[in-house]
Amino acid sequence: IGEEFNSTFSADQLSNMQTGDVAILNANTVNSEMSTIELSINPATFYAGLMAWMGWFLFACFGGIGMAALPLDLILAFVNRPHHMDAVEFAEAQRSLRDRVNELVNVGELLKIEQEENAQKY
């Protein structure tokens, strides 16, 4: 048992090639003059590999940009965080909000009157 796991790989351990294996081997050729390998693959495999390569390239670019910008974003979030208002600031904000609401209610009433006048004309 120990010899089987400790032995080195040899070609005798491979099973014989079937006809499909021979066809694939003959379809893929090596050009010894140009040192290139020609592989025949279907378009779906090619596009899947192309999209995976482009995805990793874009991930490397934008991931690096995001990691560089993260500390600045965290510092700005801390600097621009909401602060508690004292009583005077709260009263002023409440008064300005009340005035704005009253202005919007008046505009709404004017629009309602204008709409009723236009409805009476037709």
C-alpha cells in the first residue's frame, strides 16, 4: 500500500486514448516554427473567458480606487456628521419650518382656487 502512494507518475498509469480523445488531440496543433498552440474552443467558452478576464481587470482598477478613497470618505463622514442643536437653534429651525409649511399651504390654496376658476370657464 505504501509503495502505491510513494511511486512516481509514469505513462503506464494512463488509460488508452479513445477515438474522441484522438480527435481532440488532432484538432489542437502545435506550430514548432512560431512556438504557438492552436486550441479549438466553442464561442461560449471564449466569451465566458473574455468576460472573466475583463471582470477581473475592472475589479482590480475600481477596487483599488475604492480602497484608496475609503479613508477620505470615512473622515468626511465624521466631520460632516449631524450635531445636536441647543434650544435656541431648535426653536429657530422649528420657526423656519413652520413658516415654510404656511407658505406651501398658501400656494396650494391659490392653486386650488385657480383650478376651480379654470373648471368654471369650460
